[in-house]
Amino acid sequence: MHYPFPSSLHRDSNNRLPLTPTFLLHPLQRFYLLLLLLPSSLSTVYPFENPFCLDPSNSVLCLQATVELANKDKVHLESCIEDLTAAHRQVVRDRDDLSSRNTGLRDRITELEGETKQLDNEVKRNAESLRVGIFRLTLFRFTC
């Protein structure tokens, strides 16, 4: 059986594949095109998508531009790391401060609960003594 593989998909004299949109190709043609591209794509390392990097005569400039971009990225990442480290230290300080405040406030709550119980007991005693005093007064009135 003959598969639809036109001769136009073969590489030209410069060892380049034709620029045919793949959506115009038959599925088998796309498959064969991928087979043709596969060996070259495995051996080729493509630089960043910079148009002047595609020309072999500009390879040194392309590498310099890539190194400059990498250095800028490195400086930016280092500053981000420093900012995040400083922010993390501040968060740790704030957390420790809040933790100590929380501990102090819990102790204060315990003290206030104890004082509240004492005051409740004192109010109960005073209410009882007031009731006893009122009862004595009423008895005294009736006896007089």
C-alpha cells in the first residue's frame, strides 16, 4: 500500500523541511513529518525565542544576551529571597510576640476568674448578712 507522503516533505538542499502548515496535511503526512523532525530535534538545542539567536553568526551575542538575562534573573531572585527572608523573620517575631501576649493574657484571665469567684462569694456573704439583718430588724419591729 502506498502512503500519502509527497516528495515536498523531503528536506531541501539546505537540509530544511518545507514550511507547510500541518493542519493542511494528511494525518499520515503529519506522522512522517514528525518522524523526519524527531532526529534533528533531539540533537538541536534551541536558544531563547530571540530572532537574532537563530542566526549562527550571532551565537556569541546570543550567549551573551542569555548570560545577561540569567544574571538579571539571578539578581532578581536573590532580592526576592532576601525580601522573603526578612518578611519571614518579621512574621516569626510577630508570632513570638503574640504567643507571649497570649500566655500573659491567659494568666491574667486565670487571675481575674479567681478574683471574680472571690467577689461572688463576698457578694453572697453580704447578701446573706443583709438578709439576716433585715430579718432581725423586722423581728425587732414586731417585738417593740
